[in-house]
Amino acid sequence: MTALRKLRPRTLWDVHPGPGWGPLPEMLLTLTLVTGLVDAVSILALGRVFVANMTGNVVFAGFALVGSPGFSLGASLFALAGFLIGAYGGGFLTSRAGHDRALQIRAATAAEFGLLAMALIVAGASGGAAATAGTLDLAQGAAPFGAGITYVLALLLAIAMGIQNSVARKLAIPDLTTTVLTMTLTGIGADSPAGRRGHVTLIRRLLVVAVMLAGGALGAWLVLNAGVVVPLALATGLLTILATCAVLASRKPAEWRPVAPAKPAPATASTPAQTPPPN
């Protein structure tokens, strides 16, 4: 029982005195799972393009520029543009929410839900061979979708991932970037796990990697065997739950959702002026 308690996300992240992170670790872990599902769709059905990891996407764009087979320059460029739009939009949404973490995550998950719902509708209505049949049934070298549908899906999914990355950056919860694992894996290898805090950090990072791995594996299996619609529907369903939880959390005051301190009231004419004491 003690070992299981240590693996609870809230226990792994709230290791310092203070108000803690509330439900945010669980919510961002779920967004990490969504990332695995969405990137499985983009890599396996949109022409080898990342919509969440722009480092890989820039490299893929370079491959496409020199004519490497199997890479789509158009999809990579749409994904890059979409991610930048999403990052800007996410920054705008979180700035409108002020310092309240509950309002920040509420705005981000609601926007991301809307974008994934649109992507789900586009994929389902496309009539593409990979929408509901699975990419394993495609002929060798056949494109799962036409260029137009591919670009629209890459754009919508990348905007959603840009918003997600932006809010994760704003919340700045340790090891929960939700879209990339480079620094997390670096920390696993470079940081010493000595002491209780070090072991908690190691378990926390391994959990994040495991969640991303599970999302990617599940998403890939679904794309290969059931088509694009199923993993997109699953990701949209998870975002529906997250957005609902965020709305409920935003209605309850809590220590984990700090707001900016109130500004002191300006002095009025009726306030007596302070005079220095006599020498």
C-alpha cells in the first residue's frame, strides 16, 4: 500500500511544502497520453510528420526538401505553421486567465477539445482509406489521405499541440512538458537518484516516459488496425473529460490555483497624511 501511494501523481509532484499542484499532475499526464495518440496518427497516417514534436518535424522537413521518399514537405510546413499558431493562441488564452492555474488549464483543454473534434470530423468525413479501415490494409506506397485532407489534419492537430505545449510551459510543473521527453530522459541519465527526493524524481520521470510510450503504442495499434478515427475519438474523449474536470475545478477556490495579489487601494483625500515623528 505504501509503495502504491508513492506512485500517485500528486505524491510524486507535491514534494515541497506549500499549496502543491492540486489535480494538475494527473491532468497533464493525461495530456501526455493524448500526445502519444495524436503523434501516432500524424506519423503513420499523415506522411511522417510530427504535430507535437517540432524538433523532429523540422528534421523531417529537411528530409523532404532533398527528396527523401515517404516525407511530405507540405504536411511538415502546415504542422510547423499550426504549432506556431497554437503556441501564440495558447499564450493569449493563458494570459487572459491571469495567474489562476485552473482558468489556464480550463481554457487550454477546451480549445484543444474543439480542435481535435474538428480533426475527428474531417477524418471521418474524408472517405480516406485509412479513416476506418486501418493503414495495414493499404497497398504498398498508397497515401492514407489526399493532400488536402492531410494538410488540414496536420494543421488542426498541430494547433492543438501548440496550445497544449504553451499551457504546459506556463504551468511549469516539473517534468510535465506533455509533448517532448528529451530533457526528461536527460534527467534520468544525468541526475543522481540519491536520497528520497532523488528517488521520487526518478520515479516521476519514468512515469512520464511510460505514459508517453503507452499513448504512442496504443495510438499506433489503433491506426494500423482500426483506422485514424478511433484514436482521434479516444483523444477527443479524454479531452472532454479533462475539460469537464477543469471547469469543475475552476468553480472551487483552492490553494493550488493562486491569483495575482490584490493591488493596494490608492490613497484618498480622507486618508490622513503620515508625518514623520519629531526629533
